[in-house]
Amino acid sequence: MCFESAYRLVVYQNGDFSLEIEQNQQNQKKKKIFMGLM
């Protein structure tokens, strides 16, 4: 998704890789919930 790519670019520019990984895991959970609602 475009939003995810943009978000990753921001995170990489900030150099906070651990945060990017944490957010990625949270996003996976949110996506599963979102898909369940679709």
C-alpha cells in the first residue's frame, strides 16, 4: 500500500528501525481486524 511505503520512508529517515518493526506488527493485527469487517 502507498501509505505503508510512505510511512516506512519516514521511519527510515528518522533511523528508528525498531519502531518500524513494532508498528509493522501492530499494522498486521489491524489489517486482520479490518479484513474481518470488510
